[in-house]
Amino acid sequence: MRKDYLHKLSTRLVTESQGIAVEDLNVKGMMRNHSLAKAIADVGWSMFTSMLTYKCQRQGKFFVKVDRFYPSSKTCSECGYRRKELGLGIRAWSCEGCGVCHDRDENAACNIAKEAMRMLQVGLVTAPGIGVAAVGGNVRRKLGRKVSTTRLPAKTEVSLWISPQPVS
């Protein structure tokens, strides 16, 4: 049931978006917390990210893993002010730089999206399928039902434009 749900969710997310950015979590370290280990294992994070990865590659969309040490929760998504400390129990906080009140998870999501865009612009990550043209001879399916027809590859050119402002 979990695998089916993860397949359906990952397919929907990839088809509805231009790309996916996730935070590279230390799942093995989180599993050491015995009170949370079962809940973390039930989520199937590793399986979910691998599904997202190959589905993004198939559709030519980018998939970016932001480093786990990037301070996504501590950094204000509006002005860039970074708090020195932010305990796990604090779910909302006000920025000392601009005064905006942030929900911890929403703020982290905005910062992860901005960092992924920065990584793509700088060239630290190349999006699968971007700038790749399929040129060659006949292409046939290797697995599944045999098909008597031969498919010719289509030449595709895809460009990626990243907005400097996050889309609301």
C-alpha cells in the first residue's frame, strides 16, 4: 500500500511541476531516535526520493538535493537574515532583520527552492533532459510486450528559464 501511494504521489508531483527540490536528510541519524524510528521508517523517504529522481529523469525535469547542512530553517526567506540558534521545538519565529513571522516548515521550503534555483543557475546541478537531443537510428523497446513497429527518435530541444523571484 505504501509503495502504491508513493508511486501515485511521486507521479503527480513530477507531472504537475517543472522540477523538484528536496533537502538531503540524514535518515540514518534520525533512525537512531528510538521514539521516532518507526514513524520515520514508515514514511519510506529513501524510496520516495528515488522514485522522484527517476521520474524526473524520464520527463526531463530537474531534481535537486540541497545539502543537509544548508540552514534552510534558520534563514529568513524574505531578507536573508540567519539566526544563530533555532531549536527543534520552535515551530514559528519572527525575523529580527525584517520582522516577518515565519512558519518553520514553510520558510524552509522557500529557502530550499531558492537554493535549488541558485544551484541550477551556477551550474552545480544539471537538469536531466535539458539540452539533450535524441539523434540516432531505430529505437525499440527492450522490455515488455513485443511491438512490431520501429520507433524513430524525435529530436528535442528544451530550454530552462529560472525566474529570479519565487513564484507565489
